[in-house]
Amino acid sequence: MGANILSIALSGNPNSGKTTIFNNITGTRQKVGNWPGVTVEKKEGRIQRLGRELKIIDLPGTYSLTPFSIEEIVARNYILEEHPDVVIDIIDSSNLERSLYLATQLRELDCRVVFALNMTDLAKSRGINIDVGKLSELLDVQIVATVGNKNEGIDDLIEAAVNLAESDHSTSDRRRVKYSIDIEAAIGNLQSFLEAKADGMHAYDPRWTAIKLIEDDKVVKQRVLEATGRAGPEIVEKTDELRRHLFDRFADDPEIVMTDERYGFIAGIIKEVQTTSTRQRVDTSRNIDLVLTNRFVGFPIFILFIWIMFQLTFTFGDYPMQWIESGVGLISAGLDAVIPDSLFKDMLLNGIVAGVGSVIIFLPNILILFFCIALFEDTGYMSRAAFLMDKIMHLIGLHGKSFIPMLMGFGCNVPAILAARTLESEKDRILTILITPFMSCSARLPVYIVLAGTFFGAKAGSVIFGVYVLGIVLSILVGRLFRSSLLKGADAPFVMELPPYRIPMFKSLLIHMWDRSKMFLKKMGGVILIGSLVVWALSSFPRSIEYRVDYDSQRNGVTAAYEARIRLSEGAQRAALEAEMESAISELNRTQLAEKAEKSYMGRIGKVIAPVFAPLGIDWRGGVALVTGFFAKEIVVSTLGVLYAVGDDQSTDALKDALKDSGMTPLGALAMMAFVLLYVPCLATITTIRQEAGVKWTLFNIVFSTGLAWLVGCLIYQGGAYGRAHLT
Ligand code: GDP
Ligand code: MG
């Protein structure tokens, strides 16, 4: 016992029910991490069953084992290098043909496979009938029928896997794809060449290696070169010769011919084992698709859905937002009453509560947005949207698939960048990651609201809409620029999968929503907390400031002057005098706070960086606010609040008045909005980009986006000023 751990890997197409079955088997005993070196999620679970310890691994979902995508490479390498005792291939019975492509490739590999014929309920309801015994015989593989979401057949599946792992079932007699004579000849030829030349190449099955070499599989070629030393170049030359020969025969790349032949093999299997009752062949998904992916009707419907999504996010989200806002207010007031005045209190209230509170209020919007996105995904609509957008995305040199991360970017760039993982080609992924931050995320909205509200009044809505459009237009231009320079290359061959529509399970919607929001909260929470503390500290120190005037005595003077007059007056006159005194004192307080901010460390920093922002019509306060916005864009607003000495008056009206008085012009406000849209996304996004694309691209992104932001801001301000001077 103990030493005898059986490892069982689950493979299968995306959406075949892999994760569902993995969850059924392992329950809560899961460990979630990443595959080494790449950003594909790895799930592993250990359980005791049938007196054994079993290690279950959820491989990434793939349609094949051709090394086009990271997922495919990860899944294949795991099987090749880690030699799991058994691979369970989860087959979507309602999509047998597609599932069998991966299955036949697994069959070609030197590993032990059990098939889980999943979604049998769905197949049945579509009138698809599969002859399990026949299929099992044709491929010489054990098959267990399952219904993942009802936990049916799972115990049998584990038993079959354990039995296979412990049997001495030899894999030599397995039924494989047979290729046409010429190709089989080439395979046999190369296989014996390999066996003769490379005695060090025991790692992989020689037939498989030969097949992969003939298919010009770069990964395998590399491995062979590494493992065979001096024989390597000879093997490569032999391979090239055979490939040329085959190309002559077929007038096409051998890998294409071989793929066709595999599909032919599969078509043969399907004919043998699958019957469809024509009576029930009313394909609902197809019928829905006739409408939703129709060129004329599809677009308006899509835009309607998106519009509804944003409406829900902003209107529905508004109520809980107000509740949370007043909750934060209550906490703040409560703490204020309880804790005696001290530096600690200042930090707690003006640093932590104010800073974190300003982010927490966005939680409802984010939950709703992610719920809608989960709904799109789980019903299958998301891939239709991607399908529709395909043509437009080609303007940037990307596929429709990249549209999904970009759409999510309007919510929050962090999960959006993570969503780019689904892209097959590395270049597509990087390009998508680089342009996604131009999608204006919800955190930037408060900044626009304040600035546009102050300087554009009734036109604020249109101005904000314009900022969003600017982001989209620039993403297209920048995308094209990068595609034709830094990230040149052909897009990976790619099929737009249209999975059948499903009625989503409410529970899984909630889980999807929560998974994303949790990540957002965790990252933003940490970053915001630190950012707020830094901003607070920079604006509160040094503590002792040499004020230009003695504010205390001025205040006393004002009070004394008014009090004498108040004492002598009565009724309405008295009330008016009292109000006058109040406002005189708060004016003094404001001046003092402004001076304090100016003389704080933040003020000093501001004075230093002021020249950088001057060409954009942004004063030192705006500059500092933008710098602190690096932590999170929401902080821009709260920093402005601190610097314009709005003080305890939390309402945005006070800030608007202060901004108007500050000498900022509408053009400067526009430049600032553009800057906020374009410059470095927040720290959480930067961290995510580093994790997903590496340090090099992260630095590039920081420099490029900030440079672009400055340039565009400058163009707006200077161009606008020039235009005003010369065109009127
Ligand atoms: P994965 O991406 O391959 O891991 O697939 P999931 O496990 O996420 O499953 C995709 C969807 O199929 C989920 O909504 C599951 O509830 C559903 N599902 C899984 N197994 C079955 C099944 O046997 N029958 C039906 N009707 N649905 C299933
Ligand atoms: Mg999964």
C-alpha cells in the first residue's frame, strides 16, 4: 500500500464533461495549480478507491494532440513524459465524430486508454444511437457509458480504469488507424531507420515517433534531435526525403493527407456504430443558429444582448452600490465616533476605509457583469458572438475568438487577459493581451464621470461614449500595427466551434461568476489596500508643516468677530450670520488643507512631475492623481479629492467645483480622460500580464501604452488649442 499509487489522467474535448467527471470522482479533494512553465490550469485530486490510492489529473481540454496550442502540448507532454497508468478519454456521445479524432490519436500513442462515453442522455434525446460493443471491439478499448452531470456510471468507470492499469493487457494488438499504402510504407521505413540508428530513443513508441516526424511535428523533431546526438541530422534528412516523396505522390503536405485519412477512419467507425433515428433529427441548435448567426439579424440581436448586459450592470448594480456606499459611510462614522483622534485613526479612516471602500462599491456591478458573461458562455452564445465578430476582428488580424477577452475587458481587464488563454496561437494571445487594456474597464468610469460631468454638463454621456469609441478605434489601429511588425505571422489554423446550445445550470453560473469575481476582489483588494495606504501616507506626511499663515488664530479671529455680532442679533438675521461664519471657517479649512496637500510629499512629487503633464493641460494635482492611478484607476478620483482639498466633504459636487476653479479647461479634461483610458492599466492588470505574457511584454506594454497616452493627450490638448486659435 502507499507505494502503489495509480495515476489516472482525464482527457477529452472542451465541454465533453471532463471537469464534471473530475469533480464527481474527487469531490473536494482537489489541488488547483498551473502546469509548469505555462499558464494552463492544472487540477489534480487524490482519492482512496478499491483499496488503492488514485491520483486523478484533469488534462486541458483539446480536440487533438497536434501541438498547435499550449493545451495540446501540455496534454500530450503529460502523457508522453509522465506515463500515467491509465488515460480516461471522455467522449461526447452527442458529438461522436469530433471526439473520436482525439480518441484515435490517443490510440496511436503508447498509452492505456478507457473511454467514458459521456453525454449519453443528450445523444439519446437527439436520437443518436451508439453501438457500444461494436465501438469497443473496433478500437480494442474498454468503454463505459456515463452521464456526468447525474453522476451515472462513474464508479464503473473507475473500476474499469483500475482494472486496466493492473492487467497485463498488452497494447501491441491494439487497433490503430491504418494509413494508405504509401504512407504506411514511409512510416515503416522511417521506423526501422529509427530503430537502427537511434538506440537512445527509447522514450517514445517508434511507430508513433515515425508518424509524428512524417507529419513534421516540430516538438517531436526537436526531441529526436536532442536525444539522438550525431544520428539526429541523418534522421532529419531521411524524414525530409520521405516527406518530399509523399508530397510528390499526393501533391499535398503529408500531415494534411494523414489528417484526412484519420477522418476517413473515423467516418468508417461512425458508419459502423452510430445510427440516427431520422424522426427525431430536429436539431434545435441548428435552428437557433439560423437566426443568431445570420448576417443581418444576428448583429442587431448581438448588440441588443450587449446593451442589455450593460444596462443590467449599471442600472441594477446601482441599488446595491448605494447600499454598500452607505454601509461604508456607517462604518466610517462608527469608527470615527469610537476611536480617539490619532495618526492611527487618520490612517484607518482616510487610508484604508476610504480607499478600500471606494472599490468595494463596484462589487455589485462586477458580479452582474460576470453573471451575464457566464450566461453567454454556458448557453453557448459566446462562441456565436465570436463567430459573428470574426470578420471585424480580421481587421486587426485576429480571429473572432479574441473578441471574448476584449468584451470582458469592459468589465475588468484582469479576467479578460486570463480569458485570452483560449487562443490557440501564442502570437494571437500576446496581441490580444496587448490590446485588451484599451477596452475601457469599469474602474475608469468614475474618472470619466467626474471629469465629463464637470466640464461637459449635459453632453457628458456623449463624451464618455466617445472615450469608449476612442479605445476601440485605437485597439484596432494598434492591433494592425503590431500585427504587421512585432507579431507578424500566419494565424494558427482554427475551427470556430459552435457547441450546441445548453440550458445552463444555475449553480454552475454562480460558480463561474464567483470564480472570476473572487479573483478580482483578491487582486484588487490587496493592491487597492496598499495603494490607498501609500497615497494616504504621501499626502499626510510630513506631519509638521510651516503654514504661510497661522490658520488657528485666523479661525479664532473670525469666530470672535462673528460671535459678538451674533450675540446682539436675533431671528433671521442671527441665522444668516451663523451661516456666514460657518462658510468663512470652512473656506479657511479648505485653504489650509490645500496648503497641506501642496506641502506634503505628494505635493512635492507633483511639482517635480508637473512639466511632464503641462503639455496636456493637466496641472500638478492631476499629474499626481494619474501617477497614483497606476495602483488602480479608481484611486485617481480619490487622489484628486485629497489634492483639491475637498476634505470631509465627500460629495462629488465639491470636487467638481474645485476642478472648475483650478484652471483646467474642457480640453485639458478631455486629454486627461484619454490619458486615463490609454496609460498603464492598473497594477493588478500589470501583474496578470506578467504572469500570462512574461516580463518582456509587460515592460513593453507599460512603455508603449504610457507613451501613447501622453501622445494622444498632447494631440488633443495642443491640437484643440491650435484649432481654436486658428479656426475661429
Ligand atoms: P469540460 O470543459 O470538458 O470540463 O466540460 P464540463 O465538465 O465543464 O461540462 C460542460 C457542460 O456539460 C456542463 O454544463 C455540464 O453540466 C454538462 N455535462 C457534463 N456531463 C454531462 C452529461 O453526461 N450529460 C449532459 N446532458 N450534460 C453534461
Ligand atoms: Mg473543464
